[in-house]
Amino acid sequence: MHHLVQAAILAGMATSACAVIAAGALPQAVGPAIDRPALAGAHPERSVLLGAALAGKRIVVVGERGIILCSDDGGVNWTQSKSPVSVTLTSVRFANEKAGWAAGHGGTILATQDGGKTWVRQLDGVRAAKLLLAQAVAQGSERAIKDAQRLVADGADKPFLDLHFFDERRGLAVGAYNLAFLTGDGGVTWVPLSGLLDNPQAMHLYAVRARGTTVVIAGEQGLVLLSGDGGATFRRIETPYSGTFFTAEILHDGAIWLGGLRGNVWRSADAGGNWQAMHGQSNAPTGASITASTVASDGMLLLGSQSGQTLQANSESLRLRPGAPVGPVTGLLPLPDGRLLTLTLRGATVQAASDKGSQHP
């Protein structure tokens, strides 16, 4: 399964496990898609969608082929924004109702200052590789120089898989093969962070989450990196599970949650010192990979699975939320009215707050 996940990432399908596993494709070069604006589609809301965020009350989602969609009516109607790239976008975040960023394949990072209506490219894989090479040369590390030279030769074919912004200026982006960059000026400049991470085998970094000064990065083969100083430094955390983690969350009480392959969900209440395996109640699936997560406004942790189901968690167990499976879940976003936007390989679904029904835009 690990090789299938890796192959699908390079094929440009998705960041989340369900999309990755469903793709089953061989690696392909990104090519000129990084320089080609996304095409307008008749029904882009039915595309593979991978990331969602709120820009004030507006919903902004991103997905395959550079698609960026906005909804101002709670997910009933969607408008496609102009995107400067045709590569798959995997994640989107907003610092406020205007300033936002999207990341994806080809080492792409886009930025908006008008709530998602228009976007500009801030970083791509070619520039990212050159920045890594310059840093390696400055540090004088022969191994780092060789690795960076290889990235330069490969071109823009390494994806960012997630990003987080603390505010309008400071943000982190992580991705495949230990790709990690930090900005302190809203993305005008990006600084390589990869060399500061204890990841000598260059495992994929699937998720980055932060709360206060605590930052967690979750990745391939059980990799977990933790920062207590807002991302200035990271240390590697050991967990009882050596399989891949696709998502992570930090709750209001400081507990760190990880979700990954084969339904593995782990919780630590002491900054990674000890871990508790979270098991579902009798009606909760145990074998489907956890591929998405979010924290609702009431503090409840929600998890999405490859089987298309949504679970909610507390410190004791996992519970399956009512409702029919919607297809492999690629993203979750709580809406201001209490409903839940669920992203899948077939578009977006809005679940009612009561969990008794759903509607498809």
C-alpha cells in the first residue's frame, strides 16, 4: 500500500489517502501544467476536491487540475475562480476573510488577497529546488547539495500536501520527500525548512497542524515531528505505530490526534510522551484508512475515512456519525451554521447539522 500511495502522489491525484489509493497510477511529470491556467469546467463542483477553508463566511475549495471554487451560500452554488496553474491543488488555508493560500503539486503555492476570487503564484517546484540548493551550498553539506541538485534536475514534480498559516505573515508548507518551507512575510519569500527536520530518509509529510506555539507534522511510516516554539525547531516523536499517518489535529485541551492507514487513530495528552490507541464503538469501522480530519466549533474532533464514513471522537472512543457513506473522504470543513462540508473524489457534500441528511451542491 505504501508504494501505491507514493505512486499516486507523483501521478498528481491527491494528498489524501483515499484519493491516493483510488488513483493507482504510475508517476508522471507535471510538465507545463504549472504554467498553464486552469480550464473552466461545466460542473467543476463534481471534480476531485481535496482542500477546503473558510474566508469569512465564504467557502473556498481546491482540487484537481488547479480547480478553485467559491460558495457564498453555504455550498449550494459554486463559482470557479481563475487559477494560474493546472496542477492538482491539495490544501487551502485563510488567515482572515481576505488573505489565503493554496498549495499543491509541482511545488505550487498560490496566494489571494480578495477572499479567493483571484490568485497569484508565489512558489513553484523549480524555485523551491533552487532555494534548497542555495541553502545546502551555504551550509556546506555535501549530502544536502547532492540531494538538492537532484531536485533541481527533477524539475517541478514534488507536491506540497498541506500548509498552515499562523497569521497573515507566518506560514508553513509541507509535502512529499521531506519538502518543507517557511514564510514570515505572507509568502513573498519562502525559506527551506527541510534541513531542520529529523527525517533522514525524506519521508513524505502529509499533514501540518498548529495550535498556539505547538506544531505537529505527520507523515509516512509513522513519522511525527513536534515543535513547541511555533515551528522554529522540531523534534521527532516516537509512536507505537509505524504505518503512515495522513492527518493530525491538536485539540483545545492540547491533545494531539493522529489518523492513518488501516483505521489507526492515536491520541497523546502529554505532547507525544505517551500514546493511546483509539478504538471505535461496535458500529464504527476499524479497517478503513483515516484520510481527513477537522475540529468543529464546539471542539469535537471529526474524522473522515476511505470508506466514505465520518466519525467523531472523544477521549474515550470513536463513534460513527449517522448517514450513508459519501465516497472516499478527502476533506472536512465545519460550516458556520453547524453543517459539515465533506469533500470526496466526486465533489462536495453538505451534511445537515443533525447528521440525518445531506445535500449535494
